[in-house]
Amino acid sequence: MNADPYAWIEKSLAAIHRADWYRSPVAIDNCPGPAVQLAGSQLINFASNDYLGLAGDDRLIQAAISATKEFGTGATGSRLLTGHRELHRQLEQAIANLKQTADALVFSSGYLANLGAIGSVAGARDLILSDKYNHSSLKNGAILSGAAVIEYGHCNLADLTAKLEKNRDRYRKCLIITDSVFSMDGDLCPLPELLALARQYSCMLLIDEAHATGVFGASGGGCAEHFGCTGEPLIQVGTLSKALGSLGGYVAGDAALIDFLRNRAATWIYTTGLTPADTAAALEAVKIVKQEPTRRVRLQQNIHTFKDCAIHKYQLPITDSISPIFCLPLKDAATALTVGSQLKQMGIFAAAVRPPTVSISRIRISLMATHEPAQIQQLVEALKIANPRQYSGN
Ligand SMILES: *Cc1c(COP(=O)(O)O)cnc(C)c1O
């Protein structure tokens, strides 16, 4: 045997290219905001998760700089050893306050928060019911936990009920997991109905508020607040990297749950604490989220402007949503790439999202509080010219 054991990699890469699934990062050369500097040209940015425009905010930048000067660049160890600072605790209390939960725990990323939370509360002999459109971190968290995993149709309560009815009794604990705002479609999970089912079938319910925190709810508490479900028995996961403009993730919930995670969540125990800079920036962001509801109002106005024009006036085949995430479904990956580059030529940067991230290729559009109405008009004009109707997948 002298075959190259790595030869398969070139073959797999070639298959990825053939399917138009190939991806590589593109460098953005400016501070985060509604405009991006990309390979020498200036584009309007409709691809960012920085919904409130905080990632480039001077107050977050200054908070990160002073924390770095005071505490250095690295946490130097795990939180249970040398990596814990009072700053971490302040951030956790601020998140608990925002989410109106008893406590919270910050992780190095939202992905790790999901892996840690799911793997801690569910295991062998348990059942996880997972929305078909859930984020990768929820899906992989479920797989890693060792529990039996059953997917239910996207936001399909009848399907979820049938699957609970058929399977719940055969397992010890049961956990339902769902994005609260779906990251690629922008729709919201039916939270009150999910809570009722969780109660009826004695299940835990974990919601991923990655795209909801700071965006939904009168004080930015997310979908839980939006639906009037604060105080309900929920496990709330989220990220510090989207509307909060920093890096890291969190789990918010009951005091016993958080205490248990500090003792059980491997992705929290065996990893280095958040950097002082990320922690301080996120803490500043949580303060701004609470103190400046006008950012959420601006974002909602931008959502209305876009919908009025793109969906109601021009009837472009864009999925309706009340979140800042919209999608233009397209018939295949190659079309998504074509439309993506047409938009770029017209000064618009929006993500061409293809399998395996999603099953239906699309252009994903995300709006920010800091977009000017004229920039949104420019987006709509570009979408009209790209004439997506002829490419529509359905
Ligand atoms: C982005 C995202 C995550 C991961 O958060 P990171 O902090 O970027 O790791 C988790 N869940 C959902 C739904 C997301 O969109």
C-alpha cells in the first residue's frame, strides 16, 4: 500500500467546486458599519449581523481598550483557575438583567454555549426534539450530547406534537431546541405555543436568541420579552457577537441551571475565559441596548421601509419577516452566486447562502439600525434590476 492517504481531500474539494458550493473568506478593510470596503470598492453592507451598529461604536472600542490596558490581552486560563475577572461577573449580571433571568454564564462563543448547554442537560436515555431549520450549533450540540435526536418540521407544531405523543414516554428527560429568530429565514419560532407543549409533555425548552437579543423586546431582551415569556422556565442561549458587537456567547436562566453549567459544561470548564477586551465591549453593548431603545426603533423603521418598498410596492419574491433578516430564495447555488455578483456590481453587498448551510440557495439580506433610508432604496432598486423573479426557486 503506497496510496496517498490524503488524496481524497483534492477530490472532495473538486466536488465542492463542481456543485458551486465552494467558499472562501473575503477581506473587509474598514471599521464595521453600513458601508464596507471590499477589494477596493465601497459597497452598502446588507450582510452583517451587527444589527444595532455597535461593533464600530466608539464607546465599545474605548471600553475594550481600557480593559486591555488594565487587564492585558488574554484571560490566561479557564474561568475556574486564573481566567476569572470581576468584569466577567459584571457582564453575566448585566445579561441576566437584560434577559430577566436569575443568572447567566458567558462562554467563548455562542457555538460553544450551545454545545455546552445542550450536552449538560441532555444525554444518553434522553430525547431532543429539534427544529429542522436550527442553526448548526444546536444540531451539533444535540448530536454531541448522545441523546436521541428527532427533527420536527420547521415551526410545525402539529408535527412536534405528534412526535412528542409518539416518543416522549420512552425517554427520561426531553429537551426541545429551536432558534428564536431563524438565522437564514428571519422568521420567529412560535414561543408561547412551544412553552405550552413543553409544559404539557414535561420537556425543557432551549431557545437560541442569537438574532433576537438586542433586536426584539421593549428593552432588547429578545423573543422571550417580545412574546411576553420572560420568567417562563426557559434555557436562553445567545451570542455577544451579533447585535452586541463583540465576541462570545451566553446561557441565561434559572440560578440552579447556571450553577450546574459551571460544574458540568465542558465547553465552559475546559476553555480559556473571554478576553478582557471582548468582555468589556459586550458589557458596554448591553448597557447601550437598554439605554438606547431608539436603535431598535430605527431598525424597525428600516424593516418597514424595506418591506413597504420591496414586498408591497414591487412585489419582489422576498420572504416576509418582522426581523431584520430577509431572504430571496433562488433556484440553485449557481444562480445565488450570479445574483450576488450582480448586486455587488450595483454597490450592494448581500450574502449568497448556499448548501450545506441551507437547503434552498438564497440571497440573505440583513438590515441595520444605522442604514439610511436612501441606502435601503438603493438595495430595492438593485434587487429590481437583478430581476430575481426570473430566478425564483418557487
Ligand atoms: C451565529 C449563531 C450562533 C453562534 O454564535 P457565535 O457567537 O458566532 O459562535 C449560534 N446560533 C445561532 C442561531 C447563530 O446565528
